[in-house]
Amino acid sequence: RGCSGSSSSSKNVDYFNEVQKGVLGPSDAASTDFHKTLNLASGTKLSVVKQHFQNQAAILSKAVDAAASIKPTKQVEQFQPALVQTLQYRLAGIQCMASNIGDAWKRKRARGTGRILAPCTQRLLASDIVYTDSFSNPASTALKGLGVQVPASSFLDPADADLVTPVGIGSAITRL
């Protein structure tokens, strides 16, 4: 049993190292750039903002592919689809931002801008919920006793709660 547990632990550590490097690391980079995009200087051109969102989408697209291609261990196999879904929601949220930023940019008021973009940021929030509730927490429970740490991941910070409302994301964009 001791050898089996050690082997299982090692395989799971290797799996999560691969997840961190190929999936969560790029997702974190896209998240960081997303926040930098929302904090660009006032007067930034629409084309610059849109290019940022398109670059983030390209990063997340690769992360989705990486998540789908990683072979899970037996202990976390049932939770793997939630990891893929997490990245798909993140990609969908950023693609939504890139696709709709032009229409939102034309609006004069934050609420009008936000009505267009809030569904995008809500997908980003959903990705964090799926990751925690359907991947991270259940995987941690399944691996209890093996000494394997499931990495944390969130696209939006808790301080970003206002970004999922029309007024919040609208204000962030109209400031640009």
C-alpha cells in the first residue's frame, strides 16, 4: 500500500504540475492582462482595447486545448470535464468582450455599455465557480490523504464583484 500511495501521489503531483503549467498559468496571464486592459489610460483607442481582448482569447484558446489534452489520473478523471469547462467559460467571456466591445464603446452611458458587456464578465465569474465547485473542491476531497495540493484559480478577484454588473463593467469601459 505504501508504494501504491506514493505512486498515486506522484502521478497526481505530476498531473497538477502539468495543469498549472499548461492551463492555469496561461489563464492567470490572460486574467492579469484583462485587468491591465480595464486599467489602461483614459483616451485609449478602441482598437487597442479590442486587440488586448483578442490576445487574451488566443491565450485562453490554447489553455482550453491544453486542458482537454491532459490525461487525468484515476482519482481526478471524473472532474476533468469541469476543468475544461472552466477554461471554455473563460474563453467565451473574453471572446464576448472582444466581439461586443465595438458596440459597447459607442454607448454614451455606463449602464448602456454595461448591458452589452455584463454577460461577458458573468461568464468569467461562472468559470471561477465551476473551477471551485466542480473541479478544485471535489478533487481535493478525492485526493485527501495523498498530500496533493490542488492549485487555486480564479479569473476575477473578489474585489471585481462590480465588474459583473452592467454599471460596474460599463463604468470601467466608459472610463477608457
